[in-house]
Amino acid sequence: MSKYNVAIGLEMHCEISETNSKVFSRAQNAYTDETNVFVAPLDMAFPGTLPVLNKECVRLSLMMSEILNCRIPEYLAFERKNYYYPDLPKGYQITQNTKPIPIGMDGYIDIEREDGSTFRVGIDNIHLEEDSASMTHLYDTSEINYNRSGVPLLELVTTPCLHSADDAVTFLEYMRAIYQYCKISEADSKKGQVRCDVNVSISENDTLGTKVEMKNVNSFSGVREAINYEISRQSELKDAGRYAEVEQETRRFDEETGTTKRMRSKVDAIDYKYFVEPNIPKYRITEDLLAEIRKSIPELPYERKSKYMEKYGLSANDARILIKDIHTADYFEECLNLGIDAKVAANWINGNILGYVYKNEQDIADIYLTPSRLKVITEAVKSGKISSKQAKELFALTLERQEEPENIMKNEGMNQISDASSLQAIIVGILDENTSQIEQYKNGKTNMFDYFVGQVMKSTRGQANPVIVKEILTSELNKR
């Protein structure tokens, strides 16, 4: 916790991945490891090519503006941002600045922390633009891939209203979830679909200090580390009485060292010489269009969380974990549709399944244990066919062998022993062989009860019904 006032602003760049073509060309909008295959002449800035606006990109952008409570312009227009870099073949980027108004301005969104408290994030603006090509810098050369050139990109700019790295990451994670729930973007950082610029300043009062920008942080964990490091770096300068040495500069985050490193000074803003894009006419945004978009907004993460708590009686923590990722939430909903009890499904997902997913770095949508296979396991426990302990073993074997759980139960002889007479005979035999332990139990060493239960489970290879075992064991001990 810094003793100084910390102000953090974020610029979140998220590719719109859920359209068939790019924002201004007919080239396919898709991710591939092959280079330079999804490219049209326009993306390469060949002479004689003209941009054509993708209306679906506009619709999805307006949806985000509505969700973020933004002020939306009457007319949509684009501008040219002029600068030279090898990944920008035209020498300019088609984007939106503040004049004319971008697709959304002056919005806000309320975010929930894990402890249940909330904070509001101010949205300065959100605008639609084209992405640049991607570059790979090698030892003595650089490679360029134009697949990303012209991919639709939404840039969301917050006000400097955040005050901690944890709040910044909580906001980013929720925004990623919204992009996924609304089918705007996969928002997969591994595919380069989400990137962040981070601005940090510190001061002794409520005024803003000298802003330092960190460009293109590629992961949320990196955002957290970069912010915390920068707060510490600037605080040390201030503590040493050298606060004037904190320059307004651009830095980069080094993932290997967890530090930020100077790139260039940023005393004066770069003059991009914005002017209106002459080849794209103004697009009027009608109230009918906005009304249609509002109706199409799906159930958002916090709405699902409330439903899971109110309708299904889940705890706030369980519901929060389930909604964090769209694939996890969809997996849970499919479990409900199959008739699995909500709390049973939540316990399995938030415990065993997500544990397996994180350990193996997989997506829950891709694992072998589908909701229908999970239902086989939960129904076997519910009917008393197998014990809870056996269910965990069956879960592990199903994923390990990639076999149907029914076949594993049959081949491994997984049948819970629930016959009272059979269990009584086993329990009596164990008690007869453990007279000294019975004496200890009678003398107040009550934990010996668990010892007897363990012996029964060992004798039956974990197949004994634990509820019936405890009932019979209590009765037999009372007789002695």
C-alpha cells in the first residue's frame, strides 16, 4: 500500500475476433500461426484500393458503448492518424479521435471486488480502429506478418481513476469477460487479442503527478507487476527528494525481470496530424439501431452471478468463480440443463475440474470430462452406486484414460457396498481385532472412531458406504 496518492489509467486494446472479415477489407478475420495468409490488397496499402466499413464491427462497438454507459454520437466518422512505422504500410492508421466524437465517450462501469465491495471506473472513450501488422524482432533482422493488419480493434481508455494494481486487474478481467459473453472477442492474450498501455502517477495530494506510460503489456499478471513496480520506483524517487527526476516518459515492461525500462521521453505529445478519413462517409447512428442493439445484449457476468446466488443458492465466492470465464459459466449452465444439482455441479467445477484445467493449462471447453460425463459420476454417487472417494478416483481415471466413466466403473469393479448385513459382519470382525483401541475410545479418545472407519474402508478398498458404516459402527461400539 503506497503512502502516496496513486492514479492509474488504462488503455485496453481488444481485437474484435467475432466477425468474418476485417474492419475495412474483405480479408478473413481469423487467427493462424501461418504468416501473411489473411491479407487483402487494402491491408498492404496497394494503390487503387478503398476501405469499406464492416457494419458488424460497428454494431459490436456500439454494444460495448451501451454496456459502458457511454455518450454515443449522432454520426460515426473516422480519421487518419499519421505516423510511420514498418508495421503500418499506409503510413497512417484509420481510427477515431475526439473530434468528431468516437463511438463512445464519458461512460462508466461499476466493478465488484472479491470482498463484495464495488468501485466505479470512468470511461474517457472507446473507439474503433484498425490494428497494425505484427512484427518479430530477431537478432539481426525483423519479420513482419500482415495477418493482423486491418483487424478490427476496440480501444477503451479509462480516466485516471484507479488507485491500485489489484483494482486495475479486476477491471480488466471483467472487461475481458464482457467481450467474451457478448461474443465480441475471444479476448485471448495468447493470440495477441488483448494488450494494455498503463499510465501511472503518484502525488502527495489529490492532484495528478507526472504520468509515466508503459506500452503494450501483454498479460494481466504483467499489468499487476508493472503497476506495482512503477509505484515503488516513483515512490523511491520521491522519498529520496528527487521527485523532479520522474520524467513524463514511455517505458516498457520486462517480463523476465519484472521491471519497467525506459523507451523514450514523452514531454510533448506527438503531432499525429489527424484529419478526417476522406474515403469513408459519415454513418448516421439512429435510435432504432441503438434500441435493436440494446435488446441484443446478452446476460452479462454480474447478472449471471446474481442468478446463480438467488435462483440456485450458490455462495458469492462460488458464483464469482463460475462467471469469471465464459466457458466455465457455459459448462455450469450445461450441467444445470442436464439436471445436475447446482451446488453439486459448482463444487465439482470450482474444485476438481478447474484444478485440473489450471494444472494442465487447458480450456474447460476442451477437456474430455464433458458435462454429460460428469453427470454419470454425480448420478452414481447420488444413487449410492459409488462413494465420494470413488467418485474422485473415477474423475481422475476418466481424464487420464479418456474413457467413458461407465466403462471404468465396470472394469474397475467400482460398486459401493451398502448392504447393512455385509458391512456389519466386516465391522464386528474389525472391532474384535482391535480391543485395545476400543478401550481407548471408551476412555474418551474419540478420534479412534475415525480410525475404525479407516479400517473398514481399507478392508473394503474404499467401497463401503460411509454413512451406513458410521451408523453400524456407532451401534456396535455402544454395545461394548
